[in-house]
Amino acid sequence: MTKPLEGIKIIDFTHVQAGPACTQLLAWFGADVIKVERPGSGDVTRNQLRDIPDADALYFTMLNSNKKSLTLDTKKPEGKEVLEKLIRESDVLVENFGPGALDRMGFSWERLNELNPKMIVASVKGFSDGHHYDDLKVYENVAQCAGGAASTTGFWDGPPTISAAALGDSNTGMHLAIGILTALLGRDKTGKGQKVAVSMQDSVLNLCRVKLRDQQRLERVGYLEEYPQYPHGEFGDVVPRGGNAGGGGQPGWVLKCKGWETDSNAYIYFTIQGHAWEPICHAIGKIEWIDDPAYKTAEARQPHIFEIFNTIEVWLADKTKFEAVDILRKFDIPCAPVLTMKELANDPSLRASGTIVEVPHKKRGSYLTVGSPIKFSDMKPEVTASPLLGEHTDEVLTGLGYSKQEIFNLREVKAV
């Protein structure tokens, strides 16, 4: 099956998570992604958090599937020459080096544009160009703090909290992939390449836009009626942490189910939407609440929303999280079990959809990874194993026109 990005060649100069997440997505959709790595060491995540000695760590394998690995020492003239040839034949170069690193390598934007005017140069940054923190090194948790996620996550009586979701890393990679695809479409119209950059701070803030919404509402009226602090608590001048409250104006909370005393994930998330109030009352056996003025409207319910949640927890006490959701979904009530990584890994629906895939690897054996979250009617992305370090060096060099003797010579000077 022909894939939409077949024929697009991408030089992947990224490492760790944000950049590799971007290029992996494009590789799933058919792009020829050549991961350029330092001879002898490669991407640092090959060795981080290893669970099998002398095999690439899961950190690497789960972010670099469907790619080729070319080892290249760009500090050597011979390595620079290889890279120049590769640039001339490629469509996109993706990098997440520190500021000025490409320039110091001798591959400034001007030089890249000279080698290939159609080249798209895509960069992951910590902060946008010109930002007063643009010299800071940024990792996942740094980005979550700088982008507003941490200050608005957690409970009001505790410290700012980091999300387990990769809001700074993988989220930035997804944004950059959108930018690259947009630039490729633009090139079809103009014939010219361009620079594309996404900062981790900007990407986190983009996912926190409802909190920026709330900041403006708070400044205007002095309170936020959908937060647990309303109406009995107090509001300051910044958006507070709201615990497990919903961000869309629909009251919701994480509630205990049967077994919570011994199972730290025996919970469901329960949302009280206005249109679902009557079905909720039927589901939990509180028919009298339907027309009771103290409960009938969302405004009336908010002052004693936790009393309502406590009543629902009493109803949940003899039901597992799965039994509870099976009952509630029949009433069209928005809810979900709190699923663990183990439960997700073994979910037959996720296996069938390709969201969780098992991939054979030359050294690790089989491992689980996350497949494409984007589904197509005419294409099912196939996930293949991440490359061994330098696995495709000879193949890439041969494709660039190097003879066996020339490849041998490059190895002798340790340029590859």
C-alpha cells in the first residue's frame, strides 16, 4: 500500500523525545527517516533506563521505530561531505540541538538554503526565538512549569504538580509534525523551503488554553463557578489548582469504587453534565433529586457538589470500576475507569486498533509500543522495530553514490 509520505526524505538530527516523536510519526506515514547518530554512542536514550544489558533501552525503541540509523561524525571533513550530499537529496532536516549548534557545525540556515533551496529545516526549541529564557536548557518538567501546566495541576492545598503525560516532549513533537507537513504543502505552491520552529513552552501553553481562558474570566468576575473553591472557598488573582474538577464547565471528580482500600486505581471519573442529570438520578436511585429545586439546575447543585459525589460513591461501593462504567454507559453518563498501564497494555481493543502494538526486535525480542494514534480509512500504519546503531549506514551511503571502497575509507577515518 502506498503511504502518503513516501518519497519524502527526512534527516533526523534529533535525540531524546520531542524530536524523535515528531520524526517517528512521519516515518509511520511513509517518510524515509534517516536518523543521524554519533558513531559509537548514538542517541543518549539507547542507554537510558536499560532493562536488558547491551540492548537498546525501551526509551529509544518506543520513539524511533520505522527509521534508518546512519552513524556520522560531522566534525570530520569526510563526515561533513556525506551530510552535504544527504542534504542535497533530502526534503526536511529536523533538529533539537541547543541554540547555535547547527551554525557551529557549519550548517547555518543560509548554508542549508544554498545546498538545497527546497529544504525545510524544522527545530524543537525550549523557548521561542527572542524569549528572555531562550538560553535555558529545557526538559519535560521544565516545559510543563514554564507553559502553565504545573501551576494549574494538582490540589489547592498542595504544590504545583507535573503531569505524567509528555506535554512538553511528545506534544511538542506532534506540533512540529503539523508544522512540517504544512511547510511541505507550502513548498508545493512556492517551490521554496523554509524554517519551522516549535517551542516546548508554546506547545504546553497551547494545551492549557482553557486555563488562560479561566485567568481572564477570574480577572473579570473574581471567581470561577466550575472550580471546587466555588462558592465556599476563596479565589486569589491567579487560576487555582482544581484537583480533579473538569476544565470544560462540567463538574466531575474521581470517585472510589469497590476495592479502593487495596487497589490504588479502583476509581472512575464521573462527570455531571446538565443534560445527564435525570439519567444520573435514575442510575444511582435518587429519583427525588430530579425535580428538587436544590438539585435541579447546575447552579443549584454547585454549592453541595461534593455531597452529590459522596452519595454517588456510596452507590459505587459494591461495584468494581468496570461494573460501574458498564451500568453508567447505558444511561449515557460521561465516565471512565481509571486505567493502569498494565490494563492498557493488555486491552484487546487497543491491540486490535493498532494503538498498542507488539514489535519484534533483533536484540530485545518482542516489546510493546504505542502505535499511531491517528487512524485512516485507507491506510493502517505499520510499526517496525527501531534501528540498531548504524544499522543502515552502508545502505544510506550506497544510495548517495558511495562505492564499497569509499565506504571502507570512511570507516577507516572513523567518519561513519
